[in-house]
Amino acid sequence: MLTRPGYLKFAGFFFVSATARAVLLSILPLKALSLLGSAQYVSVLFFIVSACGIGASLGVYSVLRHVSLHAGFLASLGMMALSVILLSASTLWVFSVGMVLHVFGVTAMEVILSLYVMQRIPRRRLSEFEPLRMVSTIVALSIGPFLGVYLQSRYDDWLPFAIAAAGTLVTFAYFRWLGLHQISMQGVALGTGNPTRHIRRFFRQPRLRLAWSLTLARSSWWMMFIVYTPLYAVQSGLGELLGAAIISIGSAWTLTVPYWGWIARRYSLRLLMRMGFIVTSLMTLAVFAFSGSPPVAMGLLVFAALGATMLDGSGHVLFLRAVRPLERTEMAGVFQTYRDVANLIVPGVFAILLKFYALPIVFAGAAGWTMAGAITSRYIPRKM
């Protein structure tokens, strides 16, 4: 187990690993738009890719019954490195295969890193470590989007992809430096290889179900923000560079995550999450209302991201405190599907809506599900 002084180094690993994908964050939807020609078709592509990602989340724990965490991590890192090469292609089918591999790699790494967290951080200290992890991850995500688009527009198309590939190598070096390759899953029963059984068991537990639902709502908003903000910026005439800048600025609110984590510990996690969902919902609804004035809408979107950052202050504490130690691997695999379900539902629903409505309808939809999150937050135990 790590002690408090070791938390910062471990949290830094999440910054390094996130940088490898953050630089491509705004480039991918913009490249998909250039290849497909419309936001609706981009939504369809992201829907198909995300459907593949769900299988990855559910399959990781089965693979870990037969291989070590170290081997699983190397496999996920290898998929990410290969995906970068494919994503740099200008052919639609090659780009699409790269997207699938990218989702597989990121999803598998998320599951494996969650298991490392549960092995290295004492359970009672998770509420202290999670804000550090969130800051480390999303600081990278706040720098990467603008940097990637800026380098591509001002210098060369291949440069962001080269940086992403180099990021995977740095991630591997940091992993070895931390000595994580020496850690094995101790005292954890990996269970059977039947994912359906674990899904049923997961959703029979109210606290796990609540943690997954609220994290899904949060992740869905960020999915909307990351994919559709640059598309809206391009279609409204503001330009792709400004769209990427808005993503970086909105993500930069995560510098306040330690403060929101302190609010959750000092007052209550329930209060923080209800407040975060309400702010996010109201500001996103305002973006829809002012979508005819793109500069105003973009400004409001930045403040909507503040509300979403308040939610990030909770990290995965709801899940980590609810999961039973002997079910960590299986339940982590099911829990991590929130990302893929968000990536599946958001473009899937928007692909239908965008057939009948203009692009700003995505902001109205996001305002709806975040308000539902605010209502659901009342089921968080008061003692949390």
C-alpha cells in the first residue's frame, strides 16, 4: 500500500497515460467530420465504435484470469500505439479500425488502472487520492485538445499523432519506474468467465447501481462536450481552433477538483453531486437557448463545464466504497462500462435527433439527462 507521500507520484502516472490520448481528443471528431461530411454520420461512426468498446470492458476481467496485470497493461498500451498509426490515415475504413482499437486500448487500461488503485491505495484513503487522480488525468485532457489542433493546423497533420505515439512510450517508462509491473492481484477471486453473471450481480446491488448511473450521466455530458463542441464551432463559423480551445478551457476547471473533493469530505458527497448536476443542467440548457449567438453559447458552455468538474470532484468514490474486496475485478469490469455506454448512447441518440433537428439539439439533450442526475443524487446515502 502507498502512503500519502507516494500518492502524488502515482497520480502523476494518470497524467502521463492520459496525455497519450488527450492530444487527439479534438482531432478525432474533426477528422471524422472531414471524412464523413455531417455531424449525423459522425454520430453513427462513434456509435458503432463504442458498441465494440462495451465488449472490451466486459472481457478484460476474463482475460485477467489467465494473464497478469502487467501483461494486460502492455496489451492495452500496444493497442493504443497501433491505433495511433491507423488513426493518422486518410482512408475511412482504416480510420474506423483505428477508432475501434483506440477504444479497446483506453477501456482496457481504465479497468486495469482501477485495479492498481484498489491494490495500492488503502480503502479509507480513497477519498483523498481520487481528486488527485482526477486532476492529473484531466489536466492532460485540458492541454491536449487545443495543443493537438494547434499543431495540426499550424505545422503538419502528422505531428499530433507522433506526440500521441511518443506518449505511449513515456507511459510505459513511467509504469516501470513506479514498479507497477511487480504487483499482482493478491487476495482477489477472479470468479467465472461469464460476463452476464457479473452484470446481473452488479445491478442487483443498489449502491453499485447508483454509482454506475451517476457516473454514466457525468461521462455522457463530457462525451457530448468533447465530440460536439468542435463540430458546433466549425458549423457556426467560429473555427476548429476555437472549438478545441473551448474544450481545453472547459477541462481546465479540473484544477479546482481538489477543492470540490474537500467540499465532499467537509460537507457531503451527496450535496456536491446534486449541486454539480444542477449547475451543469441549467448552464447547458442556456447554451441551447443562446445557440443562435455562437460566441455567447461558447461562453456558457465553459461555465457548464464548471458544473461537470464539480461532479469530477467525487471521482469514483461511490463505486470504490461500495464494491466488495473479493469482487473487485469483476465489478470493476462492469463498472467501467459506464464510459462505453455513454459513448454508445450519446452518439446513438444524437444520430437520430440530428436527422430531424439542427446541431444545438445536443445541448438540450445533455441538459435533460444531467437534471435527471440531480434528481437521482438524492439516493446517495446521507452519511457520504
